Amino acid sequence: MTDEAAGITGFDALSDAAATDALLGCCVSPAWVRGVLAGRPYGSAERLYETADAVLAALPEDEIDRALAGHPRIGDRTDSAASAREQSGVAAATDTVRVALAEGNRAYEQRFGHRYLVCATGRSGAELLDLLTARLHNDPATERAVMRTELAKINRIRLRRMLGETA
């Protein structure tokens, strides 16, 4: 969205095509985008955030997997400005932390069958590695629930940025 179209009023006024594009920048799950679009007009950012959370919570696992596909591995280089901004704490990480993150990502994917997802905003590479290491001890059901919570946090940050709010 452009600066002049920022805010919930601007989002509510977008064409469906433009709103779809804006939402896909937040989460690549087509079902999530359709669910969030269906709630327009929102009138308040909080209503948008609540709806986005509810739609995400109701998504079937295959749609969650689609959403995960839109996120690079923690520590990988990315073409996504949003992901690069969110993972900026990894940029200052030591080579040792970067190697450990890559190894941890592989172990996580082998254990759980999906990408390690964490809300990386404001966290250092070492902190992200510590979280990854701790989460490797979760059982698969617990970890799936944690991953959904992290995805909701990321979506909210991206929605706030989409609306022109500081995230």
C-alpha cells in the first residue's frame, strides 16, 4: 500500500485485487487471504487483527504448510524485504551461530517435517538459535501449536506494517 492509502480506511477502500496483493505480502496462504478479505470493511485495525488471527486458527494443516512455504529458513538469505527485515538480528550473528542455525534447521525439519518458524523480529541470531534448540524438545503436536502462534505474530507485524503502523 502507498503512504496515502495507509491505515485501515485505506485498506478497506482498496479494490479486492489490490487488497489481495497487500495481504499476500503478509501471508501467502490463499485461504487466509480469502478469509481476511471476506471481513472487509473492518473500520478498525483491531478488528482486522482479530479476524486475521481467527482465520489463521481455523486453517487446515495443508494451508498452514502453504503459509510456511512463504517464509525462508531462519538464517537463510532471502529476496523478501519483510523476511530480511524480520531476521535482521541474524545478520550480526557469528559464523558459529549461523552454522548452528543451519544444522538446527535441518534437525528441526527432520524431526517435525516442516520448516522452523519463529517471530524473529527484534531477536538476535543467538536468541533464535536458543529458541530452536529448546523447541526441538517439543512433541510434534505441541510444536505445531507453537508454530501457529509464531505465524500469527508474524502476520500481525506484517499487517501493522501494511497499514503504515510501526511494528
